Amino acid sequence: IRSIYAYMWIELHDYICIYMELLKYFRKLKWKFLFVVFLIVVNAGFLTLAGISSANALSAVAKFRANEFFMWVAVMGLAYIVYAIVNCLVNIEQARFSQNVDKLIRKDIATELSRSNYATFHKQTVSTYSSWLTNDITTINNFGIADFLMIVRQVFEIIFGMLTLAYFNFSLVITVVILTIIMGVVPNLFSKILSKKSLEYTHANERLVNTINDILNGFNTLFLANLPQTIIKKINKSSDDVKKHTVQYAKAAGVTQAITNGLAFISQVIILEQTGWLILHNLTPVGTISGAQFFAGTIFAELSGISFNWQEFKSVKPIIQKFKSGFDKKDNEQIFKNVELGNIKFNNISYKYSKNDKPLFQNLNLDFQLNNKYILVGDSAAGKSTILNLVAGLLRNNSGDIKMNDISYSAISDNDLHEKISYLQQDPYIFSASLKWNLTLGKNIPDAKINNVIHECGLEDMVAKLPNGLDTVLSDQGKQLSGGQKQRISFAREILRDKPIYLLDEATSALDKSASVKLEKAILSKKNTTVIMVTHHLREEIKQLANEVINLNEVKE
């Protein structure tokens, strides 16, 4: 008895954990959810009516009552017609409801991603997040939402079937209950295996998406190295990985389903034997044989389905837990809002990218004065870009303290920091959107201001050559653009943002000398702005605009 109670508690706990996660979405769509459940109940009711009509028709034939027989046949036919119509509505409304839930789950993941800091976001690859938002949500849809609604359907069909069997003879219900307990306990032996195989399957899908993105993004390198077959080898290897885990899951699911189906068939035979015995002893009408066969078939088929669907439903739990554990919890540290601009100071800053790496710098002290212009130079790997990333708040796991206006960076939110900083990187990202959207990032900016910045950044010729001007969509990360054009877009984008601090990391490396000088002068000549620029090619006319040139090779010594 204790083991049965323990089993029931574990099952109930798993159900609550998964259901509560889905319930918050069901609540947001409660009327749609209740409408789907209502249609499912109505559908089960008409299927039950068809079964009762069949049993009563057989009893009428046995008593040679023609009118009663044809009446019940007509009722049965009408019940099946309505069942078919309602079943169609159930499928449509369930699909609509499932897609709405999918949208809400994607929104929640997207919200968490939007709240992530740089370090948290980069704990996973972009391909992994893509897999979460596609493959994993499809799994939740199929094994979570669809199985849950299927279980609801099966439960009501079982309830109606049990009530009908009780009407025929209550002893049939007692037998069904005993067999139901057996069918519920045995398949549970495979639940842990099924959950494990489900999680392994989702991880295999993540690896496949990562491999595909990685190998296709590296096409140019493989093409120039004359290694195109590597694309086939890598994708085939990952496909075999997915195939392996798909088959393993199918085996576990197949064994579980085979056992539950076998128990269902044996249970139907037992009910049929009991019904025959009751008829032979005149304890129930002849038509009960039809009703018992119909409802026993329905009950045990649905019990078999519930048992299997329940194991699939539980396999969603590790996926939901993966979503919850994939994002850092926000701490309760005091955060200053609307921090005033001021000097940015590095106090004894040390940084290394991993525990085993040698520090890029140790006990580094820098003081970037408000509204001054600084140029960072030094050897490759001297830490120039790292300093910009620290100033931008992209890297925060440093030792020592960085302060703005004497307030520690640890007490300044990413949002507040980025409202003050424009960061121009060497390889700017181009979104699959119009050129105008890429310049404004979706913000409403007057056309006159946009046109002035386009002129300032030398984009007029490019805009004139585009088929739809500013409305031309730049697809595939701007593959149709040159590196210099991307950098001009980056300059225009950040000038439109108009922030008081500019960080430039080799931001003109793809431009010729005259274009580079023009754009760098445009930033360094801005009044009331702090500029920190990294370059490997410091030109004299640019050097003259700086308040200080910092050579990291010397500062680090």
C-alpha cells in the first residue's frame, strides 16, 4: 500500500510540475481553452450515445421489435454524424489554441533573452536558442499540449463509458476499475527511460542545428580550402546523431505502447467474457454484449492511450526545466537609476577570459575624463577591445572596480549604461530588414535627420543604387554589402542614437584612408562627448584630435 501511495504521489507531483507550467498559459487563454474542453466533452457524449444506441438496437432485434430497432439505428447514425462534425471543430480549435500557447511560450523565452546580460546570453549558442524556439516548442506542442488535451478527451470518454457499463451491470465497473489500476501501474516502469530519451533527443536536435549553422557559416573558408565535402560529412554525422536518439526514443515509446496495448486487449477479452456470463445467467439484456464490447473497447483503448500519453506528457518536464534553468536569476543588488555622466575610472582592474588563461592585464588603472577623446593603441592581444567591452558593460567578471561618476559599474544597470554609450565594432551586424530599419533600429526618427546622417556618413551613393532606396531589405546579414558599407551603416546608426559616449573598435578598418579619416573626425569632433577609440592605424590628423593616446604596451608594464 505504501509503495502504491508513493507511486501515486510521484505521479501527482510530476503532473503538478508540468501542468502548473502549462496552466499559466492556459489561464491567459482560458476562454479558448474552456471552449476546446467543452467541444471535447460534447464529442465524448455523442460517441457514448452512439454506443448506447447500438446496444439498444441489438436488444430490440433480440425481442423482434422492428420500430424500436430502426429508431435506435437512426439515433446511432445521427450521433455519429454529429460526432464527426464536432470532432472536426475540436481539431481546428485545438490547433488554434496550441499555436496561441506556442506563441506565448516563445514570447516568454524572447522576454528572458531580452533581459539577459551579455554573459548570460552567450552561455548558449544562437543555434541552441533557435532550437529552443522551434524544435523544443514543437515537442511541447506534441507531447505537452496535444497529449494533455488528448488525456482530457480520453478521461471523459472513460467516464461516460463507465457510467454506461454501470447502467448495464455494476459488476462490469468493478472489473474495469481493477484492470485500470493494473494498466496504470505497469507502464510507469518505463517513465524514467522515456523522459531520459526525450531529453537526449532534444539535445541531439540542438547539436544538429549548431552544426548546420556552423558549417554553413563557414562555407567560404571550406570553399577556398577546397574542402566542400566537409559540409556533407559534418551534416551527415549530426544527422546520424539525431537518427540514433530518435530511434532510441521510438524503441522506448514502442515498448511502452506495446505493453499498454497488450494489457488493453486482454482487458477487453476479460470484460467480454464477464458480459457473456451475465447474459447467460439472465442478469443483463442481450444488447449488453454490443455495449460492453463497444465501451470496454473504448475504455481500455483510452486507458492504453492515457498510459502512453501520460509518459509522453511527463517527458516534457526536462524541457520546461531546461528553459527555467537557462537564464540567470536577477539578484537584489542595489541598482542606481539615471546615473549622471562623469569620468570613467578603472581601479586595479585585472581580467582573463577563463580560469586557465593568463591575465590580459593586472591592476590596470585608467581615468577617462568626461568629454575627452582617447585613442588606445598597442600590440594585438594587448587588451584594447577588452577595455572597450568592459566600458560597455559587456564583460563584468573582472576583479577591481570600474566606476562612472564614482558609482560602481556593479550598481549600474545594463539599460542605464547603454543609454549613454554607442559602440561601433569592426564587423557590425546587419539585420534582415530594410536599410532604414537598420539605421534607426525601429525607432521613429525624422526623415530630415536620417538624410543628414546619410550624407554625413557617405551613404548617398549606396542608397541611390538600391532598388527601393531606404526601404530596400538587406537580407542574409547584409551579404550583398561590402565591409566598408556595413561600417558606414554602423556609423550612421550610432550617430542617430546620439549618445554622449562613443566606443570605436577598428570601426573604419574596411574603409580607405579618406573615408576613415572623415568618419573618425565626425565622431572625434563632436562636442560634449567622450570618445574611446581603438586603432592599429593611427593617422596624424586623427591623433591631433585626441586629448590622450594610451599605449597599452606601456601602461601594462
